[in-house]
Amino acid sequence: MSSPPPSPPSEPTRRLPRSLWLGLGVPSFALLVVMPLLANTDVYVAGIPLLFLWVFACFPLTSLCLYLAWRMDQKHYPEDTPNSTEEASR
């Protein structure tokens, strides 16, 4: 009595990498979800409306998220990292 043939490997599910969620998801959430929640507040911080302060804070937050996403994803693309021997030969 022979064993049944092995089933073919199932197609892997496509998942978005964490770096994509960090680089696009966090800044999008910060602007598209949090901004409407702050739109009708009368809170001021150092004389600046909280909404404006949040929008200005999103600029460095977005840059930080993109940098961290790039650092997380950099190990998947070693050809993009500069090689010390190439730099020395120039």
C-alpha cells in the first residue's frame, strides 16, 4: 500500500512588508485619521492651535518613518549599499 502523493505547495500569501506599513501607514494614519479628530478643538500650545502643531509635527514624523522603513528594508537589497572597495577605488 503506497502513501498518497504529496499535495502541491500552496501559493504563498502576499503580505506587505513591515517597512511599507511603517513608511506609508503611520504617516497616512497621522494625517488622515488624527487630523479630523483635532480639527474642532480649541486647544492652543504655546499660542499655536493644536491642529497646526500636529501638522508641523507630522513633517519630521514622516521623515523618521521613511528613514526607519528604509533601514528595515535595506538588508533585502545589499546591492544598494555602498561597497568600501568601490569607494576606495574612485
